[in-house]
Amino acid sequence: MNNNLAFDFSANRENNTITVKREFAAARPLVWDAYTKSELLDQWWAPKPWKARTKSMDFREGGHWLYAMCGPEGEEHWAKIDYEHIRMQENFTGIDAFTDAEGNRNKDMPEAKWDVRFTDKGQVTVVEFLISFDNLSQLEALLQTGFKEGLGMAMEGLDELLAKLRK
Amino acid sequence: MRRDVFQAIADPTRRAIIGLIAMQAMTPNALAEHFDMTRQAVSKHLRILAECALVKQQQRGREIYYQLEVNKMKQVDKWLEQFRKIWENRFSQLDDLLLTMKNRKK
């Protein structure tokens, strides 16, 4: 579905960044809300069969979003985004880190800096993530984490979820 | 026992060890300071990493230093595709949520 919506994903090893760019068939204020309100993030942020569960959300400069990625077997991976700069409906930046349930950062896991931009392109909204790491090993550690969690995901379950949401 | 790089990174402690020794060669004692576990437990993880040919060992005086075998990590390229799939999956869910939100407004 949505083959008409452009999706770019690229990793740049020279400057330790990943760029994720995607178009969405909705007006910018709506897309912005989906990225910045926890009750909406909880509905889409975790790739199925994982579920995102917000513990606390304070979307402002200096605030943070603390949430758990909950797995089908009761696994919990805590993560936090500390928001740095916010320009309403245009851009936000922050630091993404692995934490414990209290939001204390795990220094052995990689941290990434996020720069998320929202722009209009005709009828669609373009969202561009620039994810930067301090060094390559952090990038690779993150890819490994994503790999492990991605591997267990049953993509076939997605259709079911989408059908449920549509009702 | 046959081991591969995928087994090596299945464990979060080993992933963390990989992150640490990617930057500099370290002794098991220095590594153990980063984890809530014994030197013996760290050594066991290092042995598994060595069996996967992910680490190089170097004797310096009485100490053995461990460093990441960077070329072996090239297999990470395969994982990038998995990471991309996570984002695709996530965005499909967002497409649908946006649709639901738009319909609700009407």
C-alpha cells in the first residue's frame, strides 16, 4: 500500500548518519501531532508485534518522552528522547537514548541525535529524519539492536492491525 | 562448535562489549568495570566473540588486550536492510493512523 508515497533510507558511514525520509498523505499539522503527542505515538511508533507505551511525555524544549517498547513475550526496552529545539510544526531536535524504566540513560548503549523536519510538498507532508551518531561503532551497535528486534517481527501481523485501526 | 557473527550479537552484553572495544583495545578487567558482572563472566563473552573471529587478542606484558576485528563487522550491511524494514513497517502504521484521524475530523 501507499506505493505512491516516497520513502528514502540511507546510511552515510563517513559522517555516521542515517537519513530516513518519507511522505505522508495528510496535512502538516496532523502529521506533526502524530509525531509529538504520546497518545498518537503509542499507536504507531512500535513496529508490530511490539507496542509503544508512554510513561511520561513533556513535549517542550528541555522536556522528554519516556516510553517502553513492549514485546509479545513481555519484554520491555525503555527509551527516552530529550527534546532540545522545537519550532512548532516545522522541526524538532533531541537526543535518543536507551534507558531504564526511570529514564536513567544506559551508557553502554548508543545515543543518537535526531533532527526531524516537516515540510509541505503539494498535498503531502514530507518528514525527514537525520539521525547522527558520535562514531561508527555506535551506529553499528544501534543497527544490531534494530536487527535483533526487527528479526522477530512477524510482518504478516501488520495487515490485521491496519484493518483494526480502519474501523 | 560452529559460531557466527549473528550469535555473537544476540546478547546485549556482547553488543555493549563490541561497542567498547571498537574504540580501543581493552583488558577483561577494564571491560568488567563497565558491567555489573564478574571478570569471569566477561571473559566468557570474550571467548564467544573470539570464537566468532570478532575480536583480536594481543599480549602486552602480563595482560591480554582485546580489540574489535572491524572487517568482520561488514556483515552489518545486511542488518541495515532489517533496520529499513522496521521504519517501513512503522510508517505504514502511521499512514493508517493519519487516515483514521482525517476521517474522524470529517
